[in-house]
Amino acid sequence: MKGTSGIKKQTVCEKKRTGIRFLTVLGILLPVVTLSTWWLLKSSQKTTEAAVYNVSELYLEELAVQKAGQFTDTLNSQLKELSLTLQALQASDVASEEDLQRFIRQLKDKGSFDFFALSNSSDVFTEDGILPDMAEAVFPDQTLTAPVISFKEQLNGQDLILICIPLEDRIRDTYGLTAAAVGIDTDKVAGRLSLSEHTGRFFSNVITQDGDYIIRTHHAHLETDADLFSVLEREAHFQDEDAIRRCQEDLKADRSGMIVYELQNVLHYTCYMPIDGTDWFIMITLHYDLISQNIDIIRMTLTRNSAIQLILILIVLFTLFAVYLFMRRRNEDLRFEKMQAEESSKAKSMFLSSMSHDIRTPMNAIMGFTSLAMKNAEDPKRTRDYLAKILSSGDHLLALINDVLEMSRIESGKIHLEESPCSLLKILDELYCIIHGQAENQQLELSMDASGITDPFVYCDRLRLNQVFLNLLGNAVKFTPPGGRIFVQIEQAAHTADGYGTYTIRVRDTGIGMSPEFARKVFTPFERERTSTVSGIQGTGLGMSITKNIIDLMGGTIQVVTAPGEGTEFIIHLRLRLQEEQTESDPQAAPRETADPDEDLPDFTGRHILLVEDNDLNREIAQEILSEAGFQVDEAENGSIALEKLHAAAPGYYDLILMDIQMPVMDGHEAARTIRTLKEPALAATPIIAMTANAFEEDRQAALRAGMDHHLPKPLDVEQLFCLLSEILRK
């Protein structure tokens, strides 16, 4: 038992260490996995953002190429359409100004021009008439020999890009036309260059090398009349401070590129590219949120995938670690079971060895003195002495058996507390009466102090509490030399409001004490510091273990303070429920009138008793004892025969019944219940005493529930038996 407890403690410690190792590994593993996942996520995000930047640059360059092509195609389309239109002009004959206006209108409609005009050296002719003083503005070069493109021209309230070409052959009329011009509305060009689904966040502009706008898409973040570079230098914030300078250099060198800047808290990506055949540049600008949507999707995907990866890694690691712990714990359990089996085998061997010695010692005395008594039967004095020693050895053997059975019941969990009202003061009084005589015989001073109790009336298991006191006081008497002192003190802590009282019980002696090594295992079963052979003091080594288990069942604690040659003090702390009304109703606590041992026993002559016992030897012993006391004894081998004899007898014939419990045919419980249901009141009320080897408290309760009046355990204490019989018969 001791070894098993040590193994359990070792196993608990090992499990604690395993738990600490698990928490340590977990504490290291979680930060490492989390930080590595965070680093991978950040690294992936940076790589993704760089990739998105590169992809965005390629995307914007592709858009710039497309938009530049669209712009060039628009110019070429207008120029081609103008050439085709002028072919019709060559074959026409315009006789008057009205004919010219009508003809210009027809040509404009045919070519779907935004603006169309013909010019000579001094006037500009349109569908609406002559534009005075406009020839220089529209056709600044009178020696026009090749197509010319101009911008920022405002005619008839429109911003136009003008394409002017010379007329190779003069028209045969009086107007002397020398050149033709078409105008392209810049708003329409800007509309064709934009992306309708991203209006307000996508801008396609055409600028000069100096930053002046040729075609401008409305931009809420840029001033209307300012050139691009002046606004950017004043209001934009560039990630790279040299970006705008490089952009200007690229424009002067006809190179493409991309700049990133923040304008009015909005991040812009701008790609620029020269337009073939012109000295202009197409400039594509996107708000970052158009790109960031894709980045956010990628970032969220990466984050989700990283989280899933982290969870999967942790699940795998936890699974592996759980498998490791399971296997380790399984191995520990197998090792524990092996050690437990080994310790159980050792404990069994030690138990058998101890029991063999402790049983054989009193049995040797019983058999030896019995043999001597038989040889010296003619010498009454020596025979009486031998019989007294046999009786003493029998008492010791009975105490040993009781302790072993009690310990077995405690370990199997069959012992239960039966709380009942009792008085701590009365318990001390009764203990004093029991122990005082033993202390006087050993020349010991016994004192008890209950002055520290304010609430003596409590609920507790009186029988078990008495057992605790008797074990402690019995040891104190045994291990205290003559002239020593035994002191019992009960103190109560401050009263609590929850209906419970806290009590401290001290049992102190001035005996031989214990070594520190033994004090640590004093509550271990079968532990004795000195064997009875060496010390001359008999004992089972179970009393303190039983005491400790009872205190544990009561929810209390017990500790020992001792040293060799300085005595021993046991300190018990108990928390007991207080009685609301200070009464004591425990039937075991009720005072009994007992016969004075100095007085002669009552005369039982003429009393009839029915002895129900199935064992022949036990029946013979009881018959002899009762007959010598004057009883007329009738015998029955089981409950059924007892009922027959009770029916056959007259009411009141039997003064009482001594009833065994375990019997064939009909046991004692069934017999008692049947007797209590008899129709004849005198027979049904016959006193019944249980006389049985079932000696535990639950056995006594079972006997009382079956209808019996009292319970006497075997082996019979003759003095106790006669006292009880006297009490019953007097009533």
C-alpha cells in the first residue's frame, strides 16, 4: 500500500512534468510558427505588390499604346477623309458665295467633320459664312505646302484640333481657294480615349513636352487651366523625389515611363508614351484603388491561405504531439501497472508476513497456555493464570482481526459516516471513564480540557469519532512510560455564520516519541517503528492508518508533532455541523444502567431464553454460559425451527430470544421480521438480541431495521451480555 502510494505520487509528478514539457513546447512552437507565417505573409505581400506594380506598368503601357494608336488613327482618319472630300471639291463649280456655303455644308456632312472650312489668302469660308480676320488664326502659314496640325483653337465655341492641308490645284472661280481645314472636337477625342466603366478614376490625356494639355480628361484632383508639371510640383507627393524630374527628362527625350504619386490623399499611377508622328505624349493615369482592389483580393487570398496553412501546420503538430503524449502516457501507464503489480505483490507478501507473525503470536500463546492449563488442571491457581493469559491473547487476536477488517472496508470504500446529534463534552466524559482506568494501571496522569468549546452540540458519526479518540489514546497509554502524562484538549475557532464550527483536537503525551523517518509514515498500514517482539508492546500497525482514513472521510486533517524521547502530539482539525437546538438524540449516546462489576450479577433463575444458532460449538458455548447464569435455555438450529418453538410456547413463556443472523433455511433477519408480524401481541413483542459475527455498524443497523432490539457482536463479551440481559429483563 505504501509502495502503491509512492508510485501514484511518482506518476502524478511525471504527469506534471509532462504537462510542463507540453506547455513549454507549445509556448515555443506557437510563436515560432506564428512569426514564420507572419514573415512569409509579409514577404509574399511585398513580392505580390512588386509583381502588381510591374503588371500595372505593363498594363498601363499597353493602354498607352492602344490610346496613342486610337489618337493617331483619329488624326489619320480625319486627314484621309479630308483628302477624299477635297477630291469632290476639285470637280465642283462654285459660282457664288451661297453656293460655296452650301457646298461646304455638304462636304462637312459627308465627312462627318466637327468643323470644316476653306480659305484663300484673306478669308476663311465656313458653312455659316465668312469668318473675318480668322485666316491667320486658322491658316497661319500662307505658304502651306504640307498638312499642319494645331491645337487650342476655339472656333464657334469649340476647342478644336485643326488639320490643315494645301489645295494643290486652284479652283476655277473667283474665290482663289488655297487650303482646307477640318477640326476635331477635343471633348469627343477625350471621350474616345477614356474608359467609360472607370470614369473618375481613369484618365487618358495628351500633353506636350512642356506639360501643356492637348487632350484633357476631366480630373477632379488637378486644376483646369494649369499645366501638368506645375500642379504636380506644387501639390503632389512622390514616393521618389526625383520621379518628376526624370519624367520631364523622358518627355524631352521622347521616352516612355511611369511615375507614382499621391495627390489629395489619392495614390495615382501615371504612364506616359510618345505618340508616333507627333511631338505629343499620351498620358494614362489610374487611381490606385482600381489596382488595390486586385491587390486586396490577392492579399486576402494570401492571408486566408496563410491562416489555413498555419492551422493545418498546428493541427499536424498537435496531432503528432498528441500521438507522442498518448504513446508516452500509455508507456507510463504500462510501467505504472507493472510497478503497481510488483508493489502489490510486495505489499501482499509483507501483509502476509505481518499477519502471519501477528496472528501466530497470540495463537501461540493461546495454544501454549491451553496445553499448560490441561496439564495442570489439578492446580486451580496456575490454571486460572493460564486462562487469564489465554483470554488476553484472544482479545489481542480479536483486535487484530477487527483492525484488518476495518482497514479492508475503508480501502474498498464500504465505510460510510452516519451523522447524528451528539455532545463533544459527553464524548470526552465517556472517553475519560474508559481510559482513566488504563492510565491509572500504567501510573499515568490523564487530563482533558474542553474549556475552549463554545458549541458542544454538533452532528457527527459518534462511533467513528470515538474510534479515533480510542486509537490515539490507546497508543498514548501504550507508549508512555509510568509517571508520564496524557493530555486531551479541544478548542473551537471563532463561530461562523454558515452553521458549522471548526474544532482543533490535540492529543499529547510525554511518551517515547517517534523518529522523523517513522513520523512520515506513521499513517501507513502495518508500519511499526518497533516490533512487538523487540518493544514488548503489541499492536497491529493499522490503528493510525484507520484513524487517518476516518479523519479524511470527515473532511478533516491530522498531523503529528514528535521527536524521540520528547513525546508525541496529534493535531486534528475538523469542521462539524452545529445543532440548531442543543439536544442529543443519538441512541448510542443515551446513558445506560450497567451493572457494577463489584456487585453480584442478577439471578436469572427461572428465566426462559430461546437460543437460535446453527453452529454447534457456538451454541454449546452460549448454552453453557446462559445455563450457569440460571437461564432455562431452549435451542433452535435456524429461524424456521425458532418460529415453530415460539408458536408452540405459551405467550410470555420466552423472556427473550438470542438470534444468530447467518443461518440455513431461514436467517435471523427474516425470522425477526416474521416474529414482529405475529398476530399474538405477546409473542410479537418478545425481545430479540442479534448475536452475530456480522460486527460492523451497517450490520447493527440492518438488525435493528429487521425488528431486533439489540446487537451483540461475536465473540461474545460475557460481562456485556449479562449487563444487557439484566437491563432488558428489568424493563
